[in-house]
Amino acid sequence: MFNFDHPFYRPLWRRIAITGFCLVWAVFEFAQGAPVWAMIFAGLGALTGYHFFVAKKGD
């Protein structure tokens, strides 16, 4: 679904910004009383965080 090896994601600040935005938006949605959207964005934040910072590259 996502190509996490794309050159667009090479700069560290972009990876941090994308992951951080998803997680902050999840908190915002939860605070607004929308737990379904909060879980969706928390899942996206966890997915991007895992692929950007934890998973090993296949180099």
C-alpha cells in the first residue's frame, strides 16, 4: 500500500513530521470524541513509525 523506500521519505525531518502528525491527530480526534478516527490515525502513526524507524532496510 505504501512504498516506504521512496526517495521522498529519505530526509529524517519528513519521516518525523509524518509520524508525528498522525499521532498528534489521533490525540486530537480522541479529544474531540471520535475514537474510531483516533484509532485509524494512531494505527497510521504506528505503521509509519515502525517502517521509518524500526524495520531494517533490505540493503
